[in-house]
Amino acid sequence: MSHEQDELFASVDALLEQVAAEDGLPEPEERKRLRKAAGLSQEQVARALDVRRESVTSWEAGRTEPRPPKRAAYIRLLDGLAARHPADQTASVTPAPAPASAPGQAVPAATQPPTPPQAPPPRPPAPAHRPAAKKAAAKKPVPAAAVDPRFAHGPLAVLDGDGSAYCVGGLVLDCPAKDIASLVEWTLTEAKLGAPRLHRNGKDADPLIVLTEAAAERLGLPAVLEDRRGLRLSEDHKAVRQITRAKWKLTKRGFGPWARIYRPAQAGQRQCVQFAVLPWGALDARAWGSADRLPPAELARVLGNYAARVITPRGSTAVSGLELMTALRPPTRAVKDETSGAWVSGPMPGSLTEAVDPAPPEAPDEHPVVAALHPRGHQRTPAEVLDEEAFEWIRDPQLLTDAECTRKFAVGIDVNTAFLAAANRLVVGLGAPVHVTAPVFDKALPGSWLIDLSGIEMDARLPSPFTPHGVRPEGPAWYSTPTVAYAYELIATYRLPVTIAPAEAWIRPHSGPYLDPWYKQLSEAYRATMADLGVVSGMPETDFLTAMATHKQTDPGLAAVLSAIKSTVKGGIGKLRERPQGAGYTYGERWPALERPTWRPDIRAAVVATARVNMHRKLIKTALASQSSPAPVGHLRFDDDALLAIALISDCAVFLSEDPSPYGFLPRTADDKPAPGGFRLGVSPGMVKHEGTQELLWAVQMLDEGHNPARHIKGTDAGLDGE
């Protein structure tokens, strides 16, 4: 059955449910009476029905009515209460006190249908060892939000060698555990760590325990992993044996820098603890800087900020970026089996619900789809493989104009989180590809297209937007939808004398903006962290440049969070096309990542292509705004006075300028506003910041030697900065 048919059936079922329930809802006063007669709080009803407490209040006041599918469940609850508490038997009933519950209480698991409560749930027994809070300073704690009592102490703790477990907000717990097994038990029974799910059909975040070097030693873990290839403890290590004896399990990755220890879920309840072992390199310096050397309390603040704004870390930032996609758009939800009446797991509309094989041009060389078509070592041509990558281009130094050679500086500008900006409102395929021949191009249809774009000629001083190296294509090649759409845009906008049409395509008719929640979560995290570092949206451009020059010194801990957020974006997109890992891999075999619904090289290609054409579009708009002549017609060549880049790498562009600041050379309108469609200075994703300035001769020498000035304009390798 197709996804579209599933969605239609779900809509019809909801409509039937609404009609059936239309006359079964008591009056508002009776709803309130029944709840009180049963001794239930509004919070308990809200939890059972997976709604906010305010919704129940509104229903009981008659301001709003529950809507399907909540309506039928609410009627079922009230009918059950009415049978127990008829109107003439409630005069002497005294409502029993109900335990308080925070508005942010997590909802039932996706595979569990809402169950009307019959009586107030019993209070949990007091733990044998109560966590003791100690004083600990923590600057700038994560802002307080509605607290789920199950996770009262936050998402994580940093455990030190003296048994102190440092949580967010400055709280410190006493942890008596002396080995890993007892630490797991303590975490799940007493620590009150974890975080509510990010989507009602998702899963709560497992508690994270971060082990310092001293804590690892106390728990019997080695300071260095001997297995440098597998990065895990051997199965006969004392700690692993203790875990096994205590009936706990490790995932297939074993006990390494990031480890999960769990027991199979019982009655829908997860029992799992995530560990990050600092001395084993859990926090990669490329993403987190020197965060692993921070004092435990400060590290708890840093990781707590990341957890509150992005997700509780579940591995590298790349892993966390991918996990965030799934947490925000779970693959399944609870649906009712019409035959049996039981609640079962069903696909979630708008999500990636199952693993699908890519189209042959979208697959990397090792993929079984490619291995079945070509012998090992075959070099696929552009007509055989989709090559959507970020720009890495330099201009031929012979094409520098006389005007450019008189300028004093090479100035780099960098697009803020370019891949994240590209993901915004991007429609991607949600299912398997369908092959078509001689298709009519539709920019709203995600896919890969075989088309000849070699007829679109560009000014020799600009890169071609159709290849990552900027060289004009020589014939038919595979492109993602955003690239082909840009080709049609250029032809229409500048009336180019070119006719193009795809020869074949692999399209995905079932599509949607899958990455939108991911974009929203990460963009808000990025802006909030930048604001904490003194860089806010809407500030004057000169003030923005001043603030950016020192923002990382404002709070080194939050600077590490910022770096991790940017690395989460880059790594999460990269994980969509994860290649096989390990020396034991055999060419042509499947590897574990292929079984994930989120292994989608076509989505990665669409994001990268969008970022690349966004950059090229702004290059053209900047050139048009800077030259004295009007926009060209019938060609894409610019005047000698036009501002054109000399180098590009991914999201960084280098221009030659008389002014060392981007504010001094980026084109502006007569009323001193940024030129429409060009680069704009600012903090939001897609806007640009100052990357660095060097002297003209430095840039020319780099070009002469075949090096990319954009890579080194900042004084470091741009590839190491997590952009």
C-alpha cells in the first residue's frame, strides 16, 4: 500500500471517528464533575490523552472541544467515569489528592495507545539512597523550563573521581557507584536524569553519564583504549564481564568512547544509559574544541546547553545531527489495526519510514547497486554518477583584471551554516526512486536528472554552478533537482539562447519538507547561542562585525557549544551518505548504515546542491549590483568593474578590495542598504560574516601556486573549522 493511500485512509478514519463521536460528549460541567469525582487531576487526564493540561482546562470550561482522535479517547474516559460515578452518587464523594505533574510531562510511547486512568497512580517508592545536592557554582545555567519530574535533574551528569555527579544548573549529586553496572542502576533508579521526547511519537532521551579521567579510573576503566582500530574494550575486560553478569547488554559497538548499556524494554519502558568516556576521545576537538579539558561543573553547563538547544549528545556531533532528524520526525506512530482492534506500529506521514536503495547514479562506488552494474575500479563518468558537492574553485590568475590588481586586500566572507540554510523549506523525496525516460522537468519534484547543461556559458571569471570544481560541463551529466532548477532560472532570467531537456530521471513522487523541523531546531539553537555570545539579529552591520571579532572570547564554554552546533549541521548532512567503515569491509557488500531510513544520499545531494547554487546566485547578484552597466541579456558576462570572487571553498568566497572589511566592498543601494539578492552581513543562517583579510600579493601568490586562498584566508585550514 502506498504512503499516499495510507494518509488518505488515516484521514477517512479520523472523519468517521469524528462523526461517530459527535453526540457522545457530556456538557462541560459534567466533564469536570466526573474528573473530580474520580479524584483525577487535569494533569493526569492530559497525560493519558497526550495533550497539554491547558487543553483539558479549556474543554471543561466549554471554550473549546476536543478534536479527533483525542475526542473519541476523551469520550471513552468520561463514559468509564460516568459508570463508576453516576450523578446521584457523587454528593458525598471527596476527591482524592493527586500527585502534581509538570506541564512538560512526556507522553506515552508511540506504540502505546492512550489508556484512560482508572485511579490516581501510586507514588513511586523512595529510593534507598537519595541523591544529595551540594553547592557548586555554574555561570549562565540553561534557562529553566517546565520540568518533567522523571528528569528533574536534567539530561546528563559529568561524573568525577570523587563520586560527584555534576548536573546542569549547578546541581551536584552524590554517586556511590564503584563499577559500571552499579552506576547504570543508580542512574536509572535515583539520578532522575534524561529528557522528554522531542516529538509525541518519539522516544525520551536516555540519560547521559560523562566520565572524566578520574571517574574512569575509579570505575576500573583503562586510561587508554588498547584497541585503536575497534575503539572498544575487549569482551574479557573486567568492566564488560561485570555488565554481563548484571544482565545488562551492550550494543554491537561495544564499550567504547560512546557506549550504550541497556536491557530490552519491558511494558514500553526503556532501560538504557549512554556513556561518554572523555579520556577515550568522546568529545572530538574538531567539534567541541577543548571542552573535554573543562572542569566538570563547566562541562556539565556546556553539554547541558547543547542538550537543551539541540539534543542530548548520542555520539559524535554527526551522529547527534542524524539522531536529531529521527527524534523530530519519528519513522512510526501508533495506529489502530481495523481487523484486530489492537494498536500497532505504523508509518508516520512526512517521515522517512523505511530504508530504500538509491538510484544507480546516486549510490557511491561501493554500493551493491553500482557493483552490479560496473566492475570494481571502473571510473564512472558524469553521465553515470551524481556529483553534487560544494564549491572548491579558484580563478585562473591570468584572468585577474587591471582594476583588480590595483586593490590592496583579499577579503573572505563566509556564509553562516550554509548547509542548514539550504535545508530550509527544501522538498526532498520520502520514498524509493522511480525511473522515467524523456521526462518533463518539474522543479517541485525531487530527484536526479540526466541533462546536458554544457550550453550554458558563464563569464570566464566566474565558476560554472553545475560542477563543484567550477569547470563548465562537457556533456550530459546527472544533477539533483535544485541544480537543474537553477539552470532553468538562469536561462529564463537572462534570456540565454539555450534549450535544455532531461533525457531521463530518477524521481521521487512521494515527497515533503522532511528537514524543516531539523532546520528550525538547529537555527534557533545557533541564533540563541550567538545571542548569548553578544551577537544578535538586527544589530547594525558595523556593530555585528565588531561583535564577531571577539564573540568567542566572551564565553569559551558557549563558544564550544557554537562549534558543536555548526559541526552537527555539517556532520548530520554527511551522515546521510555514510560510507562503509572498517578494514573488514568487502566491496559490493551491504554495510549497516544502508539499513537506516536516514541513509539517503539523494537528500544529501539536494542539500549540497542548494547550498552551491545559493552561493552562485549571490555571486551573480553581487556582480550585477557592483557594475556600472545594466544586467546582461542573452549572456552572463560582466564589466571589468564588477565585483567577482577569485576563490571559493564550500561556503567561503574571497574578493579583492580596497577596503579590508566586507562592509566596505559589498555593494549597497542608494539608501545604504545591502544590494538585493546579494551577500548580507548578519547572524542568521544564510547571511555572511567576515572570514579574514590578507594582502593582495598573498592571494595572488596562492593562485599562482594553485592553492585556494579561501581555504587559508582566516589563517587556518577552513576545513577544520566545522563550518
